[in-house]
Amino acid sequence: MSATMDNYQKIEKIGEGTYGVVYKARELNHPNRIVALKKIRLEAEDEGVPSTAIREISLLKEMQDPNIVQLLNIVHADGHKLYLVFEFLDLDLKKYMEALPVSDGGRGKPLPDGFKAGATLGLGDAMVKKFMAQLVEGIRYCHSHRILHRDLKPQNLLIDREGNLKLADFGLARAFGVPLRTYTHEVVTLWYRSPEILLGGRQYSTGVDMWSVGAIFAEMCTRKPLFPGDSEIDEIFKIFRILGTPGEDIWPGVTSFPDYKATFPKWKRPDVEIVPGLEEAGCQLLESLLEFDPAHRLSAKQACLHPYFRNGTAYYSGRGPSNGFH
């Protein structure tokens, strides 16, 4: 952690992340390098940065994969402020989808400066498959290093100028927790949260991220969030209405979760495709990701080998034949 804030010159505030303000900045010892500075606001500002958090974050510097936003540096300033220095990308999947023309399910919003008008590569079947391949490869890499995300959503899937998707904020949840609200009191979205977390489960694993992948996959296909709940119970019910209310037969142990109620309405699963018009292998992949029982939910490794990617994920993601798995 040799870097100090003197190495960085803030250019502008670019957003407000889950944990604090995010700045676009110039790295002064590499004058051409533009970075994203994430300020981490810690609950107890006066107490200094917990050493456990520092250890967790230091591990993330070792993570290097084409589909993960690179953590370049950690700056510990004035004793109790922490800045994480990441490679800079100014487009995320949410903005990308909003920039699609209205006729294509988007909102026709402008892209950030530097993206040529109309430069978006669209979100046809081939682009969805490319983004999905990159998403599951990035997650496979993280999970193989025993790192969970826990808060995957289109806002933290970043897209570079070449149209490649990279995962941001991997591993931060373990270091800092997932707050209910951001530091500006915005509600953290529940739309991509897995049922085991929503039902109050404490023991959860890599499956939480794979559920999020399923919800994001459906949204890329339809341009609409699949489960847009506005509270935890609304989120649970939105899931149950679409997939049917799970019982012990479908999900052994479900009735033992802290927030499970015997009075939950027992919806039957409607006999309609979740994503009408999606190819057969895509429908099967989606079903396997939105499996209620995390023990039976598809893993990232299995997803990479799914027939939806019939030529192998490397073919669609652009990693090439070496396939880049470690």
C-alpha cells in the first residue's frame, strides 16, 4: 500500500457507488493512465480501517482476469479513509441497455462521451451470448479463488470501448458487508438477490451469484427486469409468482429459513416461457440458473460448459482457444 493520494489528481465525480463517491482521476506517475477512485466510507469513520477489510482487499489485487475490473491500488489516507483505485470504465450494462433505441426496448439515452453515437453494438442474440460468456467466465475465475460477489447487477457489469464486459466490485461485500442503503440513503436493489438471501439464510455460497446471472440474462433478452421488487417481501413474491412458490419437495429445507412463512401464498408456476422466443438451450440455461435449491443451481464452471455456448465460452467471449482459465 505504498501509494498515497498525492499520486492521484481527481478529474470529476462520476457517480455514487454502494460504499461511497467514485471519482475519475489521473494517476500522476503514469500521466496517461485514467483510473476510477472509489472512496470507501466506513461505518465507524473515527475507528480507522479494520485490518480484516485491508486483508480482504489486498487479496483482490492478485485477481487478474480479462473479465474482471482490475484493482490497481489501495490507498489508506488520514488513518480512516480508504480509496480503491480501479481501471477506469465509464459504461455499465444498465446504461448500455438504456442507450438502445426505444424500438429495441431501450430508452434511446446518450452514451458517455467518447462512445460514438450509434456505436453501441446493440443487444441482439449474439451480443447477449457474448456478454453471458464473459460474465460466466469472470465469475468462474472469482469463484475458483473462493471469492463471491453477492451484489451482482447490471450497474456493476462494466463495458469497455471494444464492447467487452467486466465485473466490478467483486469481493467488496465480504470486506465491507452489503448495506441495505448506500451512503446517500439510496436503497440497494433487491432485483438480483437470490431467494436464500431474501429468506434470511446465513449459510450461502457461490449460488447467490449464479441466481443473479439468471436474472441479468433474462433482462438482457427482454430489456425488462425479471423480478423488480420494491421490498424484500415484494421481491420474494415476484419470484414466487413467476416460478411458483417452492415447497420442501422442490427445495428441501426451504420451510426452515428464518424468514419463511407458512402463510406465503402458494402460487402455481404459470405455463409460459420466462423469455419468449429465446433459443431452447438458452431457456434451459436460464432455468438451471433460476433453480430454487442452491445445491442444484448451475455453477459458473458448469455454465461455461452449457450447450447454450455450443462452441465453448472462449469462442463467444473472445478469449480465443487458450480459453484463459486458471
